[in-house]
Amino acid sequence: MTEDKKAIKFRDMRRLAEYRDYLRSHPRLTYLFAELTDRCNLSCLHCGSSCGDGKGRNLDTELLLRALTEVSQDFEPRTVMICLTGGEPLLHPDFFAIAESIHSLGFPWGITTNGTLIDSACAEKMAALGLGSVTLSLDGLEETHDALRRVKGSFHRVLRAVEHLHAAGLKVQITSVIHSRNYSELASLYELMCRLRVASWRVINIEPIGRALQNRALLLSDEQMLGLLDFIREKRYAADTPMDVCFGCSHYLSYEYEHELRDNYFICGSGIYVGSILCNGDIYSCLDIGRRPELVQGNISRDRFSDVWRNGFQPFRSDRAALCETCRNCAEREFCAGDSTHTWDFSHNKPMFCIKNAI
């Protein structure tokens, strides 16, 4: 990296750090996630929420629609993306009624789904209701994907879902979680994404959270983590790449990789850009954060979301890095700020994962 390029990165990251500090006292709700259910028809080895383990809660439709109506009154709807997720959101019995209400309230909306339940009728109906973004999960070639998802045939269901979504005129993003068992398939996965004609391929590392903590053999080594970052950078800027290839929003990548694997520099949006409603009505931040009672900010059954957004969320708007000796002494603390909230160990006040250490 040239000294000029390095200087530009540090200048930009410093400006973003100043803006992040501003957002802590002036949060800007941009993404509101609704966890429609903790039910799932799969039982993935890496699931951060451990869904599919006999859980069976659906977010109360009336409560959710009341909360979303209030959000539409308190914020400009077109500036807040409603993201429907789960579990598997399509398992909610009122999924399409909820989607229709979101659309009629003027919100842009998207869905994150495992893709196994999408047929042509489902795709066409979502398109008619203004679906703006759809993210499917594909975590390896057939044998590897089905083994991780623990349901045979799930790989081919995702491929069929892509066809149905394309036929309905929708752009598709696919997210691939890279772990020790599919790391060797990266090149083949890239070729598959090209054949599928997806608009975006979002490549992320497996995280040490949820069910992955019981399957630690899936975690990437430092060498594999660096190989993954280099692979994304190579494909992202290849002249013949027909889609956007990017790393996920999580994790500070150090000045070596920042702004080279995604459009933006790292900033953890938890509690400053991102809020959520859990399937029991609890008001929370990023859904990837482990469920801890002290991090629950309220409940839509008794609290107006906008009041909680403006006056709560303090655990997510504080300087976590100040609590960790290693972070305090890090030369890049200003830019990382303790990294992603979802991999912060709140019990011991330190990050569970740090890509900079691997680098």
C-alpha cells in the first residue's frame, strides 16, 4: 500500500470515527429488523440464534403492525428499511399480511431467508408488494451446504428460489458463510454465483456465536481468514466479475483491507443505525447479538419504539473499547471502537474475535 493511499484511508476513517461519536448522541434509525419468528425448517450448525431447536414463537401480528404504524408516524417511512427475518420469516402465518401493511405504510422492505420455501407464487406476491431486497443463504456446494443446514435437498431449493425470484423481476443477493469445511470451495462457489446471475454475493466468515460455539471445528484459522479477505478483494476488482462481491458489514478490517472489500468503511450500526423487534416483542439492537436480558431496551406491548430509540440503547452507544485493556492500547482503537457488538463478550468486556489480530 502506498503512503498516499494509507494517508487517505486514515483521513477517511478518522472522519467516520468523528461521525460515529456524533451518532451516539444523534442516532439515525436506518434499518429496523423484525424477527417474525424463531421457528425454522432448518437447524444449521452455525446458526447465531440457535433456531430450529424446538422453538415455536411467532411475533404477534397486531402488536407488530401497531408498532410499525407508530414508527411511520414518528419517522419518515421512506428512510427506514424494514428487514423481515427470523428464524425463517416465511413460516410466520401472517407473513404476506405483514408485508402488505409495510408496503402500504410507505416503508422500503427486504427479507433474509434460507430460500427453501420460495416458489413462483411466493416470489410474484413479494414482488407485487414492493419487495426491495432479498437475501438468500448458500453456504457451499451441494453436499457441504446440505450438511451445514442439516436438511438434504436444501441446496437445490435455494437454486430454484433464485430462478423464481429472477422470473418475478427481483434482484437477488446471496450470502455465503465461509467456514473450515467450505473454505476450499470458494473458487467453485464464485463460479456458481456467476452462473446464477446474482446481483450481489456477500461473503462472510463464520462467527463464534450461537450454535457455532458448539461446533468450533467450523471456525476459520487465521491463515484461512486472511485467505478469505484476499479472495474477496481479488474477485471484487476482477475485470470479468459480473456481480458485486463484498465482505459483510461486520468487523473492522484494519487499514490493510478497509474500503477494499465493501463500499463503506467499517462502523458498527448497532443502536445508532440499527434497531430490531424480537419475536417476543422485545426491543433490541442488531439481531446477531446474543440475547442478554440487560440489553433488552423495552417491549412493543408497552413501549413506543421511537421513545425507546431516542432515550434507550445506551449499552450500544457507549465506548466499549474503553472497557478492554487490549482495545485501549490498540493503535487503531479510534477506528475499530471495539469492533462489532455481536462478537463483543459482555461478560468479560472484550471482543471475542478480532480480524486485526489475524492480520
